[in-house]
Amino acid sequence: MKFSPALIALVASSLFAGSSFALTKEEYKAEKDQIAATYKSAKAQCDTMSGNAKDVCKKQAEGAEKVSKAELEARQNPTERNQNKARVAKADADYEVAKEKCDDLSGNAKDVCKKDANAAHVTAKENAKVAKAVATPANNPTTQAANVAETRKDAALEKNEANYKAAAERCDAMSGAAKDKCVADAKLKFGQK
């Protein structure tokens, strides 16, 4: 699939979204207009496609727009809440595109693809939670360290569960002793009972 130069520029500009300087009203409006124009251009490019490639292209355009808007908001009002919204928007956009790509598959391959997409989504969202916990100040360093440790522990459990489900789905293509061993290995690897 080919991407328009405008979409590439939008993604490249989002790499610099970490600036802590708030934008002026004019800059904010100009960037918002640029995001809308880029989305319109990317969506128009999708109209030349057909089938699932068109659907994937639309999800990519929609996702890029949502991520760009969230990152713009985070630059305009650089709070941890807005930074977290931008991280979650990126995770959600990647997930929607990954799920759409699975529609080209069928049977167990499609199921595995969806579970892998979900595992990647869970991982990204949990990483966003950890980043938020790290950036959230507490009354004292000990309390913050405890909060971060607890968030990391919870995130690891969630990620392991999602990754286990994806691994177990791969095992469904097998049968008999091979399937049993595959499931047992996945349980061991991802700490499931």
C-alpha cells in the first residue's frame, strides 16, 4: 500500500509532538486545519482502492487523524492527562488497523491475527498506564515508587493474559498431544494456571 506524502508528513510531524511548549491560537488552528486536510487527502486516496485494502486504508487515515488530534491537544495543553490520551489514541488506532488487516484471513489464521492484535493493544494500553503512573507525582518518592510498582505488576498480568490467549489460539491449529504440549508451554511462558 502506498501512502500519500501528506500522510507521511503528518506521521513525521507527530514524532515531534513531545514538545512542552503550548501553541498559540494561530498555530493551533493552522495545525488543526492541516490535520483535517491530511485526513481528507488520505481518505480520498483510499477511494481509489477496493476490498479490504480500502478498509485498511480508511482505518489508517482515521487512526492517523485521531492520533494527530490527540497529540495536538497534548501540545496545546501539555498535561499528563492529555499525554496519556495521545498514547491511548495511538494504541487504539494501531489496534483498529491490525483488526482490519485480519479480515483478509480466514479460519484459525484470522483468529490468531485478532488475538495478536488484541495482545498488542493490551500491551500498548498497559504501557500507557505505566507511563502515566511514572509521570504522576505523589506526596513522596516512596509512595510514587509503590504506585509505579503496583501499576507495573498489574500491567504485566494483563499483558501476560493477552499474550497467553494469542499463544493458545495458535495451539488450536494443532491436535492431540502436540496441542496439549503447546497449551502447557504457553501457560508456563505467560504464567497462567
